[in-house]
Amino acid sequence: MPTAAVIGCGDVSSVHFEAIAANPKIDLVAVCDTDPGRLAAAVAAFDVAGFADHQQLIEEMRPDVVHNARRITNTSPSPLTASRTGSTSS
């Protein structure tokens, strides 16, 4: 089964989590956020691995799809990291 990860667990992430949950052919395996509270809440809610560093998430979990749910003002290169490792960023 294809796997997915979500980078960014703030307000926008709910749309991404809902889309993943609505597709029984995709398995959410990890989430990432630099805010410890948001990260802990997502890990508990979805029973998945949690990471504060997106590169570590991608290297360790190797998800097939990476959902970029970060704020637009955040200029971290996580989508580029995902594409270099063969994951698809959305």
C-alpha cells in the first residue's frame, strides 16, 4: 500500500489528513512539525511516527507521497528534499 506523510500539523493540515483518511488505498505513516504541541497532538490523533525534522522523516520513513501543509510564509526546502528522495510532494 502506498504511504503518505504530512509536513506541518497546523490548521491547514486538517484538509490533508481528511484527504488521506478518505482514501483506503493510502496509509498515513508519519507527521512532522517543529511545534512540539502540534506534533504530539497529530501523533496521538493518528497513531503514527512523529518528527520535528522533515529530512529525518523522509530518510527514515521513505513515504511515497509527502503532503506539504506548512504555511506559505515558511520557506523551508521540504518539498525539494522530498522530490530529491523520490517522494512526491503535494
